[in-house]
Amino acid sequence: QVQLVESGGGLVQPGGSLRLSCAASRNIYNIYTMGWYHQAAGKQRELVATITSAGITNYADSVKGRFTISRDNAKSTVYLQMNSLKPEDTAVYYCNAYWVGINLWGKGTLVTVSS
């Protein structure tokens, strides 16, 4: 059984930076899409950013220019560099991986942006 394990969440001040990582518990061949989603208290989970195996990226409008998604296919790992953080970024961030017949989610890592 493979799992996605997120790390890097925590408490940061507005304007600060954080780097999230998500690694599969074992290497997975040809994951099609990896991405990050977040869910704030009382709200639905929503897309933050995705990246395909070819390196094509997609970002929510709210994070464009501030967040950067990247991946290391050899390590089955995806990263999210978060800069210029705002209080409204506060949420649980979930890692996602999609490939043939499988849609896998991590358990989430909490990001809190507060002074």
C-alpha cells in the first residue's frame, strides 16, 4: 500500500514563506498529475496548484505569482514553495497524486498564517 506524506506546514507571519513537501512512501512510476489542495475551516477543499508529468502547471488565481509548484519524478515527490503568505492562506494543505486507476490523497499538513 502506498501513501502520500506531507511535511513543512507550520505557523508563519504574514509576508513570510514556507515550503511544503509531499513524498510517496514508495516510488510510483509515471504519476500523471500531482498537486496541492487546501481546505480552510468551514469550507470545501479547493485546488491550489497542479503539475503534470510533462511539467505543465496550473494555479488558482489567488496564489499566482506567490506560489510555485514543482516535482521530482524520480523521487515521486511534489513541492509547493509558498511566498508572500497571507492570513487567508491559512488552511490544511493536502497532497494529491493521480495516475491510471488511482486518485491518492495525503492526510494533510496545517499552514497557519498569523501575526
